[in-house]
Amino acid sequence: MYKPSLLFAASEVYPFAKSGGLADVAHSLPRALASAYEVSVVMPLYRCIDREKYAISALGEAFEIEMGAEKYPVELFGCEHEGLRHIFIYSPLLSEKEYLYGTPEKGYEDNAVRFGIFNYVIVSLLKRRDYAIAHLNDWQSALVPLLLKDEETINTKILYTIHNLAYQGTFEKSSLAELGLGEECFTMEGIEFYSMVSFMKAGIAYAHRVTTVSPTYAKEILTPEFGCGLEGFLRHHRNKLSGIINGINAEHFSPEHDSALVTPYSDLDGKALNKKAYLKEVGLKGAKKPLFVFVGRFTSQKGLDLLLQSLPKMASMECNIAFLGEGEEKYHAPLKEIMHRYPNIYLEFGYNEAHSHRMYAAADFLLMPSLFEPCGLNQMIAMAYGTMPLVHRVGGLADTVFSYTDFEPLTNRGYGLVFAKPREDLFLKAFKEALALYKNKRHYNRIIKHNMRRDFSWQESAKAYLELYAQLLK
Ligand code: ADP
Ligand code: GLC
């Protein structure tokens, strides 16, 4: 069967390099599209990527790209991973850093140039081969449609997906020249943003279509509360903007087949064994008490301020709470301090995939009081593992978690505890409701069993992307 070709570009892809949900999406969405498209995934070849493990080898293509007044050496690498073609871009500035984007404190000074190189090489890939669709993700590849704006020889249709409007890739004006861009781009309709250069604006302005990762977030970003200063610009381009909810990789996040678990499970007895084992692993006491977990980046986005404010009160109630994550330094010390005060709080700093799976398996509730959440994957993973999410009703959380008080067994919805505004009193109220619901075991079990049977896979959303590509190709 003839399949049109699709170049899917992302700055992180699981399992090669991951800092958040984008990597999960860039891993699982291309696979879900591969039945209809011949997909190539392209990403930077960071130093942290294990070339040997994934049999990544040189493609025999080394060249220079010209950007501004400079030339940058580039070499292409590749591998087949789980049946999918991956292209890796090596260029010293882009690749030879310790972290992907910056230290925990701040982004690298030369990120404009680093990701400028990434964009220029994507353009050179599109010039070499006639891709039907280029699907770009987040600011790191958002310059591509601008660079192709006046290229008449390229027919590729471009979809740009915003995973998080809070990260826009804005840089000093001096980067305009470094990126080989002229003053004519530096306008309000173009990429100027409060006298800075904005990669994000290039994606929004010049891609043929723009999506974000949930229908609710697609509406929220048109408002000053969630638009991060781009709400007016997005409203201007709203005709090409829509929201498609993320899925999760149903094989990778399956309690039944999860090799990270002590006891993979498909029922609640099996889940209970995982809870026992986990409590022992981290030294928490009381398997009868509900276990709440938080997995994620310690940032204001994830509701860390609300959590810190409420934690002492939560910890004084009958429960255990475990944290896994890393992020802004300012949250580390207060988290540590609270952990030392309460024996029923466990805290681990760091990024640990296997540990996170054990937490999803062990927990009764997932805490996700995000201030804003473009989509969020944790809540879907949690539900697949029979862990009930407690969420702020915002963004993708509002689209995927419905209040247990409206539980209807015949729907395909997932249910959890939902609070309407990011306020301590409402958060604590939901927390207390969780404790009460947990005591009503029959009802609680019925809901989590319902959640475990829901389909959070990519199936439906992949169809929505395919439909959108088809519209673009018409
Ligand atoms: P984000 O805004 O960080 O992208 P998402 O909910 O979309 O949030 O995705 C987060 C992904 O990263 C999930 O797969 C989650 O399990 C994982 N994750 C986040 N922090 C950690 C951590 N410290 N250790 C392991 N996995 C983590
Ligand atoms: C971003 C968002 C998160 C979303 C992820 C994948 O990191 O913060 O909500 O799930 O991208 O789209």
C-alpha cells in the first residue's frame, strides 16, 4: 500500500531522551500514525543518548549548514526502533551539552543557535526528500515554517503542535542575525515578542495548522489567564487552531505487562501486593491507609505552591504521601523540610522511570493540582493502573478526569476527584473527600476498576491527526 511520508520532529523522544510528556508523545504518536504514513522521527543526537544500546549509526551524511554569518558542521545518524525510522542530528553546539535545554536553574545561553541548527537541518531534510507532512512540536522546531515560507519548491504541509505555551523559546534580538533572519520577520505579526525573538510565534504564524494537546487548553490559551501573552496572537490565528487530546502508550503503561513491577497485575488483589512492596521499599508504614503519590516536575505549573501550602495539613491526616520528581531549586528545600517533619511523607528527587511505574501501581490516589495543564499524561497513566486522580479541573485534566460524584458506569469516561479553582480550601476539601471515598471501599473499587478498563490509548486521537493531515493534503 502506498503511504505518504511524514516527518515528525521533536526535541525529545522516549526512550532516547526525555524530560517530560513531549517525549512520551513523540514516542507513541508516530507509532499510532504508522499504519497510514511512512513515518520518520527526527530529533537532536544529545550526548546523553546511548548510541550503542539503540544501535544508532552514522548515515554517511556529513555537511555544513549556513546560518547567519556562521557555518555549522552537521552529521546525520539513524536507527530503526520498534519498526520506526529515526533520524538523529549531530552538531557539536546542539549535541555536546550535559542537559537537553539547560541546567535546572536556567536555559543554555546559546539555545537560539542550538535549536536554530535543529530547524535548519529539518529544513534541509525536507528539501532532500518530498515529505507530504511535517509535524513539528513545541518551540524547538517552530522556526521551520518561517524558514520555508518563501520556498516555492517545497509542497510539504506543516502542522505545528503546542505542548506547553509556557515555554516559548524567546531570545534576545541579537539572535535574529545569528539565526539568519532579517528585520522583516521582526514584527508583531511575525516573530517579535516584547522586543525579543519568539520561536513559538513563528510556528503559530506560519504553520498551515496549529494544534494543542487538549480541546480545553485550545480554548484556555485564547484568554489572558492561560495565553502567556500570546492570547491575542492566538485569537488572530484561531481559525487554524484546534485541540486533540493526547493518548498514552497502552503497552508501555499496562499494569499487566509492566516489567518494572514486582507483581504485574490486572486486578485489585495484584495491585494491593504492589502497594505493600512499595511501602516497604520506601519505608512508609500502614498498608490500610490511603497512599497518595505525586510524580512530576517540581514547578509552579504542577501546583507545587498549593501542595507545599497544604501538605502539613494533609500529612496530619490518616494517609501516606510519596513524591518523585525534580525541578526548580526553590521547591527542593521546603519539600525536604516537610518530609523530615512527617514520617508519613516520602520524597525522592530525581528522574526514575521504573520507580514512577511502581508508584502508579502502588498508589490509591494521584495528586495533580496543576495550575495549568495542556494535557497531562500522569492522570491517564494513573487511571490505567487503578489509581484515582485528584486534579484541578483545568486543561487536559478537565477533558480526561470527570468527578466521581457523576460516576456513570456505562460511559467511557475516567473518574476521579476534581476541584474547580487552585485554592487551598478547595484542594483540601477534595483531599478529605478522597479519604472518605477510600473508606467506602465498594464504591471506590468500582470506580477504579471502571477506570482501569477505559481506553486511554492513541487510537481515537491518532484518527483525529490523520483526519487533519488529510484536510491539509486536500
Ligand atoms: P509534563 O508537563 O512534565 O510533560 P506530563 O504529564 O505530560 O507532564 O508527562 C510527564 C511524564 O513524565 C509522565 O510519563 C510521567 O510519568 C513522567 N515523569 C515526570 N517526572 C518524572 C520523574 N521524576 N521520574 C519518572 N517519570 C517522571
Ligand atoms: C507538556 C505539557 C503536558 C503535556 C505534554 C505532552 O509537557 O505540560 O501537559 O501532557 O506536554 O503533550
